Amino acid sequence: MRRFLSCLAAAILSVASSSPSAQAQNWSQRATTLSDSLTNEVVRRLRNDFRQCGELLNVYRYDCYSKSYRNAAIKLSGIPDYGPAHDALRLVETRIVAVIDANLDPTRPALRQGFRSFDAVTEAALPEVKRETLRAMEDAQTILLRSPSASQQTHFARIAAVIDSNKVLLRSALLKLGHGVTQFAGLLGLKRTY
């Protein structure tokens, strides 16, 4: 019953926000150029989403990251001054989605949290998924930090900084995973080959 009421409330809110007057009001409030408030909102959303994604099991975390980048890109969609930032965020999303799709774990159900769901990758693919995610994030940072105008650089540098903080967390998780694999191999009597 509680789930039904939640769905009903969401449907009512959706209909109310899609009325012509609500759409006109939202459109008039939407930024059309660079703004501190929009940059703050994107940075805050990425930071909060990364924290929430970090709480998920590793196999679900990367789908969460891809959706985080997609949602941030949607916030910047259609605003010409944010074009390179939008493209950088979409780049990360599409590259993470591609590596997830190539490594989906058919034995695990989707993880549902509220209205969101996340697909799992196989545990064996985690190092590859992490590496590709890091590469995509580095490429996005390059795009953001080489923005074409001085007015964009301040805003884009803030977005790049939040990506960098997530990249640091991913690298530390990658090192922990590598250390765990090395310890496991040692228990099996296997030697390093590198």
C-alpha cells in the first residue's frame, strides 16, 4: 500500500509539473548562460551522487556513476556556454555505459533504490571497469580544463575538481582491490609475474 501511495504521489507531482504554466515557470527560471548557482548545483549533485554511489556494492557502483554523470549533463543541456562541460559529462557517461554493457552480470538482479535502479557488472570485470571509468574521467577533466574562454574556466575548473576528487577515491579503491588480489594469490602460492 505504501508503494502504491508513493507511486500515486509521484504521478500527481509529475502531472502538476508538466502543466503549461509550470513548464513556462521552470523554463523562465532556467539559466541561459554561465551562473554560479547552476555550477554550484552541478558540483553539489555530483558530490552527493558520488558519495551515494560509493556506498553501493562495487558491482553496482559504476552504473550509479554513469547515471550521476548523465543527470549532471542534463542540468547543463541546451545552455551554450556550458556546451563543453555538457559534452565532457556525457563523454564519461557514455564510456562508463559502454564498459558496463560489455560486462553485465546476468546472475545479479538490478539494485533498486527509490525510483532508480542500477545494473551489476561481473566481479571479474571490476578492474577493467574501474580503469575505463578513470580514463573517461581524465579525458573529461582535460576537456574541462582546456575550455575555450576565460569566463568558462572558473566554472569548468570547479566541475573538474569534483571529478578529480571522485577519481582519487576510485584510484584508492583500485589499489585496495589490487592489494587484495595480491594477498589472495599469495595464499594460493602464486607469484607475481610483473
